[in-house]
Amino acid sequence: MARPTNVGIHAMDVYFPTTYVSQTDLEEFDGVSAGKYTIGLGQENMAVCGEREDINSVCLTAMENLLEKYGIGYDQIGRLEVGTETIVDKSKAVKTTLMSRFNEHGLFDVEGIDSKNACYGGTAAVLNSLAWVESSSYDGRYAMVVCGDIAVYEPGPARPTGGAGVFAMLIGPDAPLVVEPGVRGTHMEDVYDFYKPTMVSEYPRVDGHLSNACYLRALDGCYNRYADRYEKAVGEPFSLSSADYSVFHAPYNKLVQKSFGRYLWNDWLRNPTAHPELDAGFQEYAAISADESYTDRAFLKHLVNISKERYGQMVQPTELITKQCGNSYCGSTYAGLLSLISEKQDELDGKRVLLFSYGSGLAATQFSIKVADGAGVKEIAEKADVHARLADRTKITPEEFTAVLAHREESYTKFDYSPSRPVSDVAKGTYYLTEIDALERRHYARALHTSAAPLLAAAQNTAAGTAPRMVHRQGVRALPRFTSLMAPAVRLARRVFHR
């Protein structure tokens, strides 16, 4: 049997919360100068998750919505990979929670698990899925990737760089978005630029200046390794002119603007004749060292200026979701890809898209996608319907946003409680947290219409070995809730304090 070819992305969708806060409003609320977040960071709005949403619920929503929109059955998924750094359990993977939906259909043979390293987990999940489809283990079913995060920061300068979003993708052979095989470059280091060592808080420790330098250093390494492999595979020199669009991991948009010009700089270092019109400007910085180039403000400004026209053509169409929703961490690179599809759906057939994925700590990869089917891409854009869904969100005030994060911080380690936010606030089709029980197990339901009522969960004994049933009550579908016959042990194990 011949191995699959033209492996790539067949379908994409995104879930982002229905509430957002304006960066302009945050500037005024925080008492900073006008433009600090909107121009200085390049952001417009930031998605905000309420207390009834956690990483499990948003991933459930993204997964279910994709399958429903494309009419794909759970039995058509043979591998499920999750990429996230939003952790609610140090042992149990998010993927195992998503398996509840498969189990309801009597399905258990689904490979894959979570990948975690800061914002790189989504790309790790994509690369793992591609490898599975291309391997001797492939059984004809789709691989599915669910990747994204809820990005929150403590009060301070980093808070406006938060956000939320989860992306779901179907991967298989003969795809409209073909991930080009054999031409990718990777860069990995051991560095503490952004990390989360505090187990009782979801706030990270961030060295912003170091992280920016690490990002640029990783980009240089990935781009040059990608170029070397492209030249070996294709047999011709590679430069930025070999691609049509460029997608970046985007913690905030201003960093992307600073980064894009480095492609031209690296082209010039590799081959000064690649962009002769830029030669005079680059000669001025010919003696700059690599380390200096990551922090020298005049040089970084020069890169932005000389790449501005190309940036507008190649990168600006990829900004939509990140500018409106903020950082989705593991989903960020795919936010750029889906934005490009949404903005340029009629112009992508036959085009090559460069993608750069970065995760602190650090791990980074540059790879490329060739658009093989314009009609398939247009279907992705139509089903995702990003513009209409962004316009349909509800704006909240900075005061409400601050209260939401304060409550999130306060309840981060709580258990034996149910969220207080009314279930009627939950949008149609959204999974939400109903309870964290006395043993710290999380329970979820799905709102089937906008007036969802509180959940009365059903119990199902796993010892019976049968597929759990679903409960339908007043517009809510509950995920199966497994209970144990060990009630005395449960009572004995119950904590006598709430952290």
C-alpha cells in the first residue's frame, strides 16, 4: 500500500470567547499614554474568558464545532493531539477529557495525547499528526489537532498581551493546505525567558527583553535551516521572494513587525544579490554582531522601515484574529493562518505560505504550506466565518475585565464548588464548567441554546463497561459523569480545607 501524499490541513475552525475588552479602553483605565497598547503593542481588542470556561471546555467547544460544521463523525478520527500550556491538572491530559465525546459513541481507539512547551505545543501536535498520517501506522482516518490557550497575566505591563482562542484542524492526505515535506527548520535551546514554576498560580514569570531576543534568535536559526533544506530539495536558491505570505507566532503584533524584516536581513547575509535594492541600507549594518542585532533599536527600526511594503503584502492579511483576540499561545501561529484564509480566500490557490512557530524555553520551527485547492480553502473560510463572529461579540469594560481576572485568580485552586456565573450567559454550542467536585474532578455541559438551564448531572458507573449516556435537560447536554462505588473511601479522602 502506497504511503499517503499531499498531507496537510483539510479543515480548520476557531473558538474564541464571546466577550472582549478594548485595548483603547484599557489604556485609559491603566492610566498609560494613548497608543501604548494599540500602537506600541499593535493590538486592538483582547478576548476574555469567564469563570465557566477553562481549557477543557474551550477545547471541547472547538473540537465539537469543527466536526459539526464539516459533518465528520467521531469514528473518522484516528488520532487526536492537543497542544496547550494552560494546565488544570498536572497528570490528566486535556485530550483525555475530549475522549469523553468519543467514548459516548463507543470509540476508544484514538491515538495521541497532549504536547506542552509554552506556545510551541500546537505545532508539536501538528507535526506529530503529520508524521502519523505519513507513517506505516496510518489507518485511513483523520488526525485531529486542537490547540490554543487562555492567556492571562497579573496586573502590570504584560496584562494587555493576554487573550484566548482555540483552533481545531483535521489533517490527512490530499489536503487543500499541503504541508511541504522535508523542508522545515527547527531551533531549540535551554533558556528561562517565559516559564510557569508556581503551581498555585497560572501567571507566568516573564523576562520580556530576553524573550524578544530569544524569539529573534530562534527565527534566524529556523529561517536559515529552512532555506538550506529548501535549496537541497528544490535545487534553487531560497529567499523571501520564494514565498507569497508569511505567518508568525504573534504574542503581540508589534513583535511580528520587528521580526519580518529579519527575513530580508538573513537573505542579504546569505546572498547579497537577493534583494539588490536593499544593499546600501544593509551595508551600514554589515559589522553588527548577531547579539547586537537583537537589541539595537536603530537596526530594528531600520528592518521595520525597509520591509514595510512587503509586510503589507505578505503579513498584514494574517493579523486579523490576533489583533482582535490577543495571544492564544499554542494557537497563535494558526490564528495567523486562519486569518490569512479569511482575508484572502479567493487569492490563495497555488501560493506558498511560510509559518514560524515559537515557544519560550525554547522551541521553534519554520515550515511551509502550499495551497493545492482554492475551493477547499474557500470552504474553510466560509465555515469559520471569522469576520461575522468577531463582530457578534460583546464588549466589556476594563473594570469588568479586571474583576473577571481577580475572580479567576481567587478560584484557581478551589474545588467542591460550582461557578456562580449564570448559565444563561453561556453562548449556544459552548461547553462550560458546571462543577469541580470534592475530589477535584471537573464536570462539563454544553449549552444547546442561549437560555441554558442549570445542569442536573447523571451518574454512570464505569465498572459496567458500557458507553455512558448523555443527559438532555432544558437546552443543556451534560458530559458523562463517572462515579465510584467507593463512597466511604470518597468521604474519607475528602479534603477538610479549600486551598
